[in-house]
Amino acid sequence: MVTGAGSGIGRAAAVRLIGEGARVVATDVVEQRLADLAAELDGRDIVTVAGDVSDVATIDAILEATEGTADGLASVAGIMDSFLPPAEMDDATWQRVFDVNLTGPMRLTRALLAGMIARESGSIVYVSSEAGLRSSVSGAAYTSSKHALHGYAKSVAFYYGPKGIRSNVVAPGGVNTNIVVEIKSEYAATRVGPVIEHIATPSVEAETIAATIAWLLSGDSANINGAVLPSDGGWSTI
């Protein structure tokens, strides 16, 4: 199961997993992106579900498509917050970012865990961000949601590791995707801009992150559980 599969890291992950022989159920909020992906992978084992991952109806549709038997989940879908700092954060932005970045992954994980627990097998990978490791590369809502996602992933690992289920996080640095990075706050620009300019490592292609996701979903990483793995070219060491 791959969320955010219509573009960027999610799309690269879906293509990579299918290339390695997986059957993929792919979801995205933009139906045309999924149609384009399915057309590119014509003849391969892919099922698409269009919808917002934070919507309960989408979760229900995913469960129907997977028949509750997903061996792995790559939770990639996420949105940013225009770098709004705490004093400028509005309720709507805060709620929307948390709905997509945290509540959606929680609901989908909860829905798929029943089948994984019954089989005593499963691997979950959440795509986070450098913003989950520091507070200077995005706004308050995005940063908070990614920190919270790390805690949730570790909670899944703690509770269900003994049941044969692994839960890990990939925290990318810059990635070349279609996400538009817009700084709506003048104050945030003065604080965030210099930090990114001086310490950010070069951006990579989405396929680089997809390779890490595929590894964490595979048996090759069988002893990795509850980890937050930076894939940032060393950015997190600065």
C-alpha cells in the first residue's frame, strides 16, 4: 500500500516496488495522476484508489482494495504549511496539516494493522522530513506534525514488534518533487532562509528515497524497527 503515489516520492516508491515484484495499491488525492501512473505501468499489478488519505471514506476504499491483506505500507502523502511561524499560524492550516500528515497515517495504519497482527507479519514505512529532526526547515504545523509522526511510528514499533510488525521512518532532506515551497511569512523568510542556504545538502531525485523505502519494507531490514533513518546526504549531522 502506497499513499501519495501520484507524484514525487510516492510515485517513485510505487514504481520501485512494482519493479521488484510487488502488487501495489496506490492512492493519491489527484485522480489524473493515478491514471497516468496506471497507464505507464500498463499490464503490471497495480490498483488505484483516488481520495484524500485523511478522509475516512478513502480509508474504507483502500481497505476494500487491499482486502485487508497489505504486507507493507509506505505512508508518503504529506503537505506543507507555507512556513508559517507559531505567531502567524491559523487554525485551518494547523488542522489541515495534521489531518494529512498525522491523522491520515494513523487511521490507515490502524485499519491495516488488524490483518498484519493476524498474520504476525508486516512492515510500515512513514516518510517524514528533516523537519522532524529540527525546527528550522519549515513552519510550526509541518514541523510539529513530523515530530509527532516519529513518536507514532515508534509507538507502533513498540506495541507490535513482538507481533512480527516493523515500523520505521525515513526522514529525507531536499528532494526534487512537484511540491511548491512557498514562504508566506516575511518573518519566517528571515529566519529559515539563511539556515537552508548555509546548511542544506543538495536535493536528490525521488528514486533515491524510494530505494530506502523499498529496503525498509523488505526482509533485508528485518532487524530494523522503530528507527528514524535520515536520508539527507549528511544534513542531520550539521
